[in-house]
Amino acid sequence: MPVKIAGEWLNSCSGCEIAILNLGETLLDLLPQLEFVHIPVLMDHKHYGQLGDKTEIDIPKAVVGLVSGGIRNEEHLEVAHEMRKTCDILIALGTCATHGGIPALINRFSNQELFDQYYHTESTDPGAAVPSNGLSPLLERCYALDEQIDVDIYLPGCPPHPDQIATAILALLNGETPELPFRSVCDTCPTRREGKGKVSAIKRFTSKPDFNPDEPIDQMRCLLEQGYLCTGPVTRAGCAGNNGEAPRCISARVPCRGCYGPVRQEGNQLLDMLNALASNGIDINTMLWLTRATVHFCISLPFSRKKITSPTLKNLPVFRRRYF
């Protein structure tokens, strides 16, 4: 009997659902064992009935629930609770669901600041109201799923690699708990390491790293040792899939941007990154040229839901611009 699967996308972009389709032939092999009963981005199944004749959200009972995206408004919250109620096993799919992801960068600002930025510009007529007709009210910030509902399995990534999605589904079909890698990107990176780099300041990625494009990736020196802000030491591995390939950013000869989140689910990716820079001989105060958004994107993107509270960090010049 096929396993029933329900899926929902909340504060997200549909990239995680495309990753499901990117399973390709593996998905075709799995389909006889699966029955998708609800997944709006891939099939026509409406919340309030196909004719809109129901007054409450109706998500069919399922064994496995896949939820991508964080929780930003009241509709997201209602749908998330309904998914939790109707699904035996709930999977947080993608970094937006597991940690808040890119949408959680807005957590540095209040809703009023957000509205002022986008609905009260120099060209806005006086007295213009924030759109509200037919729109779900915003919550006070963007939440990761497990801040509002219980989550059973985490599949981070922006988006998750299809290999990890397949691993999780196959394990569940076999009645097993999915075993996913708990290593860092550095642990899977083939670049050459020579120890502490000879640079003491972070380089902007407007200059080309030192490598020969005609040579394999394992001949390129570690980008962090070259002085580039690479979050590989503090980011969970997985972007390369299960076939032993180089991490995706590194294979393109660019620094890791941390999209899989911290190695440990509750790890502090920002603090760990600062420690990695210091241990490599880099003065973190050389990052003063970074803007607020760049700092968050480069070294705390997936963990934006967490607020920096360390007094030591607050006293660093690079963080004196409105992070706290």
C-alpha cells in the first residue's frame, strides 16, 4: 500500500519542491510506493475544497508531511499546525524551514520598519495605508518551523540536495530513521590546506582567488587560507550529494555561503565562524567594509532567527551597527 505524503510551502520560493522533481528517475522509481495527497505547488489540491466550499483548512491525513519555508504570517502558522495535526512524521524541508533562511534576514527590522521602507517612500501619497485586503496579517518576525510546531526530521539546504531527499524517503519506506551527514563542508572539501594562511585581513570577493582553472579542484588552496570569507568550517555538509563530489560553491571556485546551516541543529554558526577566522590568523575587525546585510548573509544566513547576545561580539567594531 503506497505511503501517503502531504506537502506545504510557507515562507519560501518553491526551490525545495523543484529539488523533489530533480530526483529524476529516482522519483519515478519511488512513485509506485508513494501517494501524494496534498502538495499545492505540484498538484491541484486547495485548502478550502476544490470549489472553496469549506470553512476550515482541509489537508488529508498523511504518513509523511513535507513543509518548506518558515512561518511569517498567520496563514503560515495555521497551515503549519494543520500539517502537524494530520501528518504522522513531519519533515522540515530546506533551510528556510529548519532555520529561517534568507527570509529571516528581515528579523533585524520590525514590521513597521518594513512597511515604512516599502509603502512610505518619497513618492507615496500622504496617508497611504499598508495593503491588508485579502492578505494574512504578519507575525512579529519570521520563525523556523520548530519554533512553532514539533519537527521530526530536518533536511536543510537551499535547496536540499535530491540525494538527501531520496535518502530520507527510502529510509522511511523501510521503517528506518534517516541518517544524514553531520560533518562540515570542510570535512568534504578537496581543496589543498597548508595550515594557517599568511593573510590577516578578509579579502572582498571582488578579486580572483589563486587557482589554475586547468587544474583539478584539489590543486586549489583552501579559500579561507587565502583570506576569503568561506563558511565551510561551520556549515553542515550535504550540498554535494552522496557521490563524493566537491561542495557546490567550492566546485565553482567560490567560498561556501553556509546555506545548509550549522553542523549541529542548535549550533551557533556566527560565533563558530568568528572562531574559525581567528584561528586562521584573520582579524575579524577587518570586516568593517561589510554592510549589515552582507555580514548576516555571509556568516549567519541560515541562523538569522537567533539574536546575537554575546557581550564580546557586541563590542567588536564590525558589529556596532545595529545588530542587537
